[in-house]
Amino acid sequence: MFVFVCTGCGARLTAPLSEVALPVHAHQNYGNGIQLPVLMESGTFAVEPEPWGPPWRRWEEIDPDEAAARGIHAPVHALSDGAPGAIVIAPGDTRATVLIPERGGGYCCGLGWGDGPNMACEACGLPVASRIDDCSTWQAVWLAPDAVHRLPVDVPSEAADTTPLSWAELTAQGKGTPPFEPIGRWGARIGPNCWWSWSPQWEAAAGRALAHLLAASQGRPVTVPDGLAEEVFQRALDTLLPAGPPTARAVLAGPGLPAPDTDADILLVPTHPQTGEAWTPAGGPAYPVPVPVPVPVPVPLPVPVALPFGVWLWLAFPKPHLPVPTSGRIPDGILRDDPPAPRPHHLFRIDPGVFQHALVRLSAVRSPWLRDILRNCTQQMRARIF
């Protein structure tokens, strides 16, 4: 485990933390005036490998070769000129820091990125982090990578084991991400200002996955498994891709599932929540088809498309209905004998910001047909796909 310390004076700025994968929804902006919870679990941190945060440059100011060198293959609104490697933690895991009042600029209801780092080291006053808690953004503290560095620390033995769980252990834990949840406006309490909606995490996860599904399709129609996966992806795929054969077939694959058919074109697989690595089948990344000898014809391998583990788990092993806990504490695994939780009143919509963020970072977006999809995102929003 690690603590992060101030580069100016060496003061400890965080509790002991273990590293996990950066959530897909880390930079999501959801709705308008919506109150989102804390991004990171207490005791964890994640690293953003790309530059993020102010200062920003508009696309018109950026040389195309510079953008390509940064892995951006299509126009974006703006690119960050901040330092890469920002560290995100839960606000409650900060230590010995104070807010900088004159840098309290946000956008609506709370603190945002507008004025740069808004937290300082209490001991020496060096700006070290940005507290983000504005409406429609996930609450977090982003440590500036040039103002902190990490140090290993000794912790009690029961908390020191940060060895990543195996896929079997993750599946046995069953920590899925429910597809819908109550959403409330800023400052609202449970009541008329709250409603059941599709999970923001699902909309973000679908945004990244859709970009990869489109790239893997090579312009062919794509089918996904019946059920919840169909609700999430099929409407968008049918709208954005042409109709008619040949069709690419996407199937769920991962720990605890039977090996997929050898005619699958795309595998929907989970990413490990601690390491961020995508699941691969035992013995190799795909399921080869025997080829008659002596004709060495290469066999196309199914393309993996990754989903956050909690979303994938719910798709692969759907629950009959969402648990509704009683008031007070009840034992794990015990549910109320109540009707299922309410479902959203609208069809699933994919997060457009996460979709665009993922698509411009795929080299396939240079293809004219994918570039057209990116260019026409606004029209698809009117069709309520996004």
C-alpha cells in the first residue's frame, strides 16, 4: 500500500491506499443538476495516464501530428495541457490539506476544475489537488502528479494484502453493478425529486463498449445476446450500422461461462477491477477452429470488447430482480419479499461523452464510415440513442 506525500515538504496527504483500475466513468458528466456519489471506494486510488485538467487547448490550436502522437485520431473539442498521471482518490482519504478559497470556482453547485488546483498542503501551502463535487460530476479529489509522490507504507497484515483477486474469487463475491438506481437532483432527498433511472455507470460503460463494438464490426451489422445486453446495445447498433448480411455475432465470455461457440466474431469480456486487464480464455486469447492440413489458412479470431466487471457480471448472471433492502441491517443475501424495484420509464441511452472519448482514441475512426458516425452524434442524440 502507498501514501502520497507533498513534494514541497514531505507531509503525508492521504491515508494508506491500494491501486485499482481507473473507472470508465471517472470523467463522466451526467445530466443536469444531478447529485452523483463518490467516485472511488475508500482506501483505493487510480491513475489517469493521459493529461487531464486545466489548462485546455481547443482543437483548432492543436497540430494534427501532435494529436496523433497523443493517440487522438479525430477532432475533439479540446485537449488538456495538464500533466499526465493525475491520481484520483475518495475525498475522505485526504489528510493535512486545506481548501484554497480563491480557487473555489465551479460550474453550478460545487467545486470544479475551473480555477486549477483548489486544495493545498496544510504544512507548506503548495497547491496539491483539485476537489471536485459539482453537480453532474462524480465526487473525487484529484492529486496533481507534479505536486505529490507515492511512498510504500507498512500497514497491519490484514490490510496489507493487495494481491489481485482471481477471476473465480471475483465471480464468487458477486459484486455486480445494478443496471438501474434512484437518481436525485442536487440537495434533494428521497421523494418527488428522486426517480429510478438507468445507472450512470452502465451508460458510461456502454459508451466505451459501443465504440469498440463499432470498430470490431468493420461496418457489418452486429447482434448481441438476448435480454439485458440487447436492451443496452442492440438499438444503437441497429441504428448506426447498415442492415443485411453478413452479420457479426457478439457473445458474452468470461469466468464461470461455458466456452463460446467457435463462430463468435466478438467476445464481450470483463476487465479486472484491480488491474484493469481484460479477461482472456485459458490457453490463449481466442478459440481457434481446426484448419485442414496442409492448407495453412489463418482463422479469424474473435475480437474482445471489454466491460467493467460489475456491469459484465450482471449481464452474464442476471438477477431475477433488484434487491430492495429493509430498513436497518439484514444479513448478506437476505432480500425483502417485495415487488421488484421500479424500472426506468425510458429506453437505455448511451453516454455520448464517454462514447466520443473512446472512439477518437481508436485508429479505426479514420475510416470514413466511423468518422461519419462520430460527426453525426448530435443527430443520434435527437433519436435518443445517446
